[in-house]
Amino acid sequence: MKQICLLLIATLTLSKLVFAQTRLPEIPIDQYTAEQKQAVQEFEAARKKAPWGPFAMLMHSPQLMNNARAMGDYLRYNSAFNSLLSEFAILITAREWTQDYEWYVHYPIAIKAGLRPAIAEALKEGRRPEDMSEDESIVYDFTIELQRYKRVSDVTFAKTEKRFGKKGAIDLAGIAGYYTFLAMEMNMAKYQIPAGAERLPRFHE
């Protein structure tokens, strides 16, 4: 019996260690290829700092990394949506993909942009938030439908187009798609949040 208990403890410990390992660790700077060095220069010219977070992980495919960075430059900073609504869509995407790092980074940004903590908490718990503004409701419905059903209903599209225009509909789908891409890459790589940071509740594991 004692041996069985010890075996179970060892198995659980090993599983935790395996979980905690990122599959695609950051590449040491002194091991960069010429292509990776060029990619870093382009990233630093655009973002004024070295690749970090998922971009450091994506350095394993440097051209993809910089193309992703360029798309993010537009979707995060120059889209048809203000920071509050953009960050709201990002949090919805992070929650739907149970992407801990995406949530860890963007939750404080969303709150600073004006998203009410109660709305974020509802998202975190997998509930539709109450007392959303009209704009927040439109963004929620549009993004949730894309994430869960892979399409947007005529009613939701009409509301989105009326409020934000055709450009807004395209940009909102772009934000959802871009942060889905990052979520998929990080989930695939088991990208880790800092020690002590809170993970999102697991609903389907």
C-alpha cells in the first residue's frame, strides 16, 4: 500500500513538472541565426523593445513572428475600436481558449482602459456579463458567436455593422482571429504564466 501511495505521488509530481515545462523555450541570444537577428532588429524598430512573451516563443519561426507583430500593431493600436472594446474582445478570446498568459497580460490593460471588474469576472467564470453597455454587448455577442459557432448571425452582424461600420466588423473579426492565433500558438507550446499568477478556471479538461 505504501509503495502504491509513493508511486501515485511520484506520478502526480511528474505530471506537474511536465505541465510546467514550456515546449518551445526562448532561444538564447547567442544562438540566433542570421534570420533571427534580422527579425529582432525589425521587431525592436517597431516596438522599441526586444521580442517578449509569445513573440519570443515565435522566434523559432522569425518571419512568422514579425508578420504576426505587424498585424498586432494594427489590430491592437489602430483598429476601429477603442482600447476598452478591443481589450474586451481579447479577454473574451483568452477565456474561450483558456489562454492563461493572454488573460494575465490583458486583464490589467482592460481594467485600466475602463472595463468593469465585474464584467471581467463574469467572463472568467464562463458567464455572460450583466449590465454591459450597448457597445460591450455588441462586441460580446459578435466575438462569442465567432469563437463558439465559427460564424456570426445576421442579427449580430447587422448590429455590429450599424454601430461600427463594415470596417468595424472586419476589424473585430480580425482582433478575435489574431488573438485566437496567439492563443493557439501558446496553448500548443504550453506557454507558462509567471510563478504565482492565477490560472483561468478549467471547464473542459
